Amino acid sequence: MQFQLNSEQREIQEAVRRMVDREINPILAKNDPDRPLPKDDVKTILQICATQGLTSARVPESAGGAGMPALTYGIMVEQLPPVVLFMVIGQEVTATRIYYESTPEQKERFLPDIIAGRRITCTGTTEPDVGSDPRGVKTRAEDDGPDHFRVTGRKMWITNASICDLINVTASVGKDARGLASMIRLIVDRDESPFEAHEIPTLGLRQGHLGEVAFDHCRVPKANMLGEAGDAARVLTLTWLANRPIIALSAVHMAQRALDLALRYAGERQQFGKLIGGHQLVQKLLADTAMAITTSRLLCYHALESIDSGERANQISAMAKRYSLEACQRAISMAMEVHGAMGISRELGLEQLFRDCRMLPIPDGTNQILTLIEGRELTGIQAYRA
């Protein structure tokens, strides 16, 4: 059991960190922090990340991807600014889902542009009244002649939705024996099958693109259907397992930044005749913040390594996201307390970290759903479906 990164992993980590400082942070800095980035800038960022394999981490090399272990992917994306991580994960997840459920012709048609970042993509599963239970989807795909489906419905809370060129849509083609939606996935190409999309203003991650999509009898070629009807839930779960600790590592990234700022401030600010870092309760805030970061990071790495080892990682993946998000939100809050009034200023940037981190419990399973997944894995009894 390893608790330290090896030399190769540290080199990979440092390479991504340098890439972010040199090529990505200047793009973020030149834009309004409270407005979504222009599409051209998002494409540029995706193409930068593609050079490190981040847009195709779980796509095998034989299909043009990076084919990297989940732990390596996690170590790399931990270095990304949170808003960039979500742009990248929206691209990478869709590439992975297309790879696992597509024909050779579909792979050749869709994957090269997605992997290279030439076309922006996303996955549309969640709907206005369908969140944690994807089998409740109401978006319909109905036969429209021998060669097309006609798609009608809405998707919501979709990363990259408003600027995407392609969207991987989960739709219902009817009900199964249990009355649940029999789902398929369709690649909807915006050029050949136009649809409406708009931004959803949010608390944090404001330079990103979180949107709603509306399909109004949208004609989609049947040649764009992935896999077989009824197998969509399995493919969604396959990618969710790694997504959960990866999203949690974004929280670790933010908490680490908050701690770094707090340590610097504690070594500069004086009160009662000495540096505040010399006061016992300030040291406790710093120590508790560091503990939250260390335990969260190790749990996330453990979850990703479990996936790489082929273990059933449902419980540890859910645990990693739930624990880390709660711990890192507290860590950022404690770092704000170290700063006193400066902690709530926009100038310092801690309040942005606080807002951005608060966004993370929503995607890929809320804390409550993750708790029930852990309970199911422990007891063998499912609490959320009859």
C-alpha cells in the first residue's frame, strides 16, 4: 500500500501544474470571473488539455485516447482550476461513453474531433424533474420513419450544454416490465439536428457553462444511436464511479488553495502584539483544515486505485465524494475564519472558492444519494427503489 506519489506521478502532476500556470490561468484571468467564457476560449482550453490526454483519459490508446489509469487521471485533474475540470470532465465522460457503446463507424465519426477538442460535447441525462433517478427520464425518442428518431423533451443542469456541438442524450423509447423507462443514448449533432440551449445562472463556477436544452420534435438519425435499448444505466454507472472521487479532488484543490492563503496570512497578520499564527485557536483552525485536506485526498486516491484494481468500487467511490465535499467545504470556511473580515472579501478570492465548492455536491450524486449507495453496499438492501 502506497501513501506517497512515486517520481513518475509527481512529474505528471507538476507537468499539469505548469500547463495550468502557463496556458490556462491567463485565459481565465482575462475574462470576467462572473460570466461564462467565450466558446472559442473553451475550445482553446480543451485543446490544451487534450495535449495531456485529459479529454480522453479513459478511452484506450487503440481508439486514439490516453488510456490512463483512474488514479493518474485523478492526480492530473486535481491540478486544474475547478471550472476547467468541469469543462474537461464533460468532454472526457462523453468521449468515454461513446467509445464503450459505439460501432467502429461511430467511433471514427465522433471520437477524433472530441478527443482533440475541435468539437465541444456533453452528456444530457438530468431533466427538470428527473435528477438522481435516471430511469425516470421523460425525454422521448419516437420512430420517425426508417432512418430517424424524433426527440422531444428537456435536459437541465448540463455542463457545456449552451456551447456544445454534440450532445449525448439519454431518452426513453418506452417502459420496461417494471414500468421504468427503457433508455437509449443518441448523439445529437447540433448542425444536422438543431436544438435550443441557454445558460442557467448559478452560485459558483460562473465562468463555466451550465445549461438547459430543449428538444422540440428534433429529428436525429438512427445511425447516431449508441448501444442497445436498456443498457444506458450500466454505462452511466461505469463513468460515475470514477467521476465521484475526481469531482471530490476538485474540492481538495480548492481547500488546498484556501489553506495556502491562510498560512501566508497567519504568518503576516498581527493581533495582540504577535502574529496570529502564534495564537492557539488559529493554529487549531489551520491544523483542522490541513487534516480535512489530507484525509480527503487520500480517500479519493484510494477510491481511484480501487477502480484500477478492478474492485467493486461503488461504496468507496460514493464515500470519497461525500466525505471530501463535506470536509473541504468546512476547510474553506475555516480558512476564511483565519482571515477574519478579509475572508469574506471578493478581493482575496476565498469567497469564490466557497461558492465554487458548494456547487460540487450536486453532480454525479447528491450527498444523500451517496449515503444510500454506501448503505446499500454495506447491507445489501436498497433504500431508494422499491
